[in-house]
Amino acid sequence: MKTIGIGTGLALIGIILSWIIWGAGEIYTIPAGLGFLFLIVMMFSSGAMVSGSEMRANLATESEEGRKDRMEMTKGAALLALPNLLIAGFLYFSIH
């Protein structure tokens, strides 16, 4: 829950910065960018961007603790991306 709160805080800061930089018409820009950035981090940390043979090699050589750390990073990135993308989507569809 702490990570979702941090993501929401980042989204609110992004809304304020977007409003200052681009005005009310583009208020969703920075939260959407942050959400996509965290999604990209999530994809790379989960191993979704590698082929099957590379993933098999990674799982064969990775320790249990390393796998746990990688999954924690994936979960954290997903929980940071979620509020940013939800707020950006809500703002986009309420404006347009």
C-alpha cells in the first residue's frame, strides 16, 4: 500500500508540473509518461523482454534470493505504474 501511495503522490506532482508547463489541456502528460516508464521497468525486471531460451538460462542460473528480489522489483514497478496510468486515463477522457 505504501508503494501505491508513492505512485499517487508522483502522479499528483506530475499533474501540477503538467499544468504549470503545458496548461490544463495537457494535464495528463507527465503522469502518463511516468506510468509508461514504470511499465517499461516492470517489463524488463520481470524478464518479459527476453526470448524463451534466454529466460530458461536466466532461471537456471538465478538464485532463489535473486528471483525473489527481481519479482519484488517487478511488483513495485507495477504498483507505481498503476495509479499514474489510472489518473492519466481518467484525466484524458474527462478532458477530451
